[in-house]
Amino acid sequence: MDKIPFSVYDFFGYLATGALLLLAVDFAFGGVGLLGEPLGVVMGLFWILVAYVLGHIVSHIASSLMEDVILREGLGSPEYHLFGVKKAGGWARLFPGNFRPFSQTIQDRVLAKAKRLNVPAPGDGFFAHCHTLAKGDQVTQERLNTFLNLYGFCRNMSMGLLLAVPLLLYGAFRGVDWETFGVIRRDRLLWAGLALAASIGMFYRYLKFFRHYAMEVFRTYSELPDPQQGQGRAQVP
């Protein structure tokens, strides 16, 4: 009971993302009051809770859209690209880092180990096999947790910034006189453009750390003793 039930990821991955979206709503519509006078303790705790819950919702949207659809179904996962299995199209020109394979030496070491263990490679099942063994190493597990927190934060923040764009655009053009184009809130228009640029930048960072997560798994796997040896840093689960 004396252990804090929240992690660093709860703050950066959920709370920060939810707070960002709340601030975007407040700035676009001026109705929430977060950017006005200082909040009291009760209202401050209330908005922290709202931001935390909103962060979870944004995280779910980001996982479904950015990870499952854009990355895995569109760009393709690193567990394929690291071994030179590339999808056709122009994605490699837009996201060159995501398609860069391992050096041939590392590929050979990983695939040779998989062959000795009669594990089909590469693929989703192969990554699960490697991950199961690699996470048995404490140092590797700590590094994986770091990459997990980093790519989760970048993914959620990218989604939060992207969701803020239409809110800010609506706030910029709300009540505009379309005949004279008057009353356009250019400050909100500027922030919408900055939010879009930041969202794209954070998406690139998400891809980078997601790839590093997979790289750490495969590199550790290639250096582990074969499970049948019954010794070393990882054991057969």
C-alpha cells in the first residue's frame, strides 16, 4: 500500500497528453477556464482526473490508428524491415529510418540462432519468441521498458497534437464573416499549424523508438545461449 500506484508513463503518456488536449479546447473555445484565473485545489484535482482519463482515450485511439493501421498494416513492422523484408511503394522515401535493415552480420547471427531452434523467421511469431527470451535479461528488460515509455509517449502525444488541429482550426474560423474574411483568429490558426508540424515530428520519433525496441530484442536474442543449454541470462519459460 505504500507504493505509488502510478508510473512515469502515467504522467507523460496519459496525463500530459490529456492536459494538452484540454488546453487546446480551452484556447480554441475559451470555455474551460484552464488558461484563466488560477484553479482551486478541488477544481485542480478534477481537471487532473479529466486529463488522465482523456489521456487514456487518446492512447487507445493512437494504438488503434497509428500502431495497428498506419504502422503494422501500412508501413510494416520493424521485425520485418530489420531483416530486409520491405513493402513496395514510396513509404521508404518518406520514412527511410523505419525501413533500414540490420547489418548483414547481425541478420546472420539472429537467423542462424532461430534456425538452430527450428523457429520460422522473420515474422510476428518470431518476434514473440525472441521477446520471451530477451526479456529474461534484467538489463535488457530495463532498456525495453525505457523504449516502451518513450515510444508510447511519442505516439500518444502525436495523436493528441493531431486531434488538437481541427479544434484549433474550428476556433480560428468560428464566427468568421466569410464575405470579408474578418474575425479570423490568426493566433489559433498559427497554433493549428504548429500542432500539425509537432504531431508529424512526434510520429517520426515514435517510429524511431518503436524500431529501437525491436532492435534491442533481436540483438539480445542473438547473444543469449541457446535455451537447451540451460544456463546464461535467460531460461526457457
